Amino acid sequence: MRKNTPDDFWSKVNKDGPVIRPELGPCWIWTAGRSGGYGMFKYHGRTRHAHCYAWIFVNGPIPPETP
């Protein structure tokens, strides 16, 4: 069985979306599956929101919440 990879994830991101705030550049648009309006991706058997995996693949683990 094929596993999703970070490359598979990034292939589902269109980095040429509209520019809402010029100082930030173009929006990145999720082009694959959604649930409740949020992009979803399955990686290592765990399905999470796409924006969470974007953070993980760029920055590493999501920091714990702080009070």
C-alpha cells in the first residue's frame, strides 16, 4: 500500500492563488479533499487538517498550547 509523502502533500497546494495582502504574496490554495471547508490530508495513517501538515512539514512539530 502506498503511503502519502510530504511531496504528495505539496503537489496538492497551488501556490499561485490570489494576492490579498501584497506583503504576504499569493495565497496558497489546497486543491484536494476537504471536510467542513478545511483541507484534509492523511499521513502515516493519521488524517489531519492540511494547514497542520503544512506547519509540520515546514517547521516541525506543532508546539503545545500555552496558557
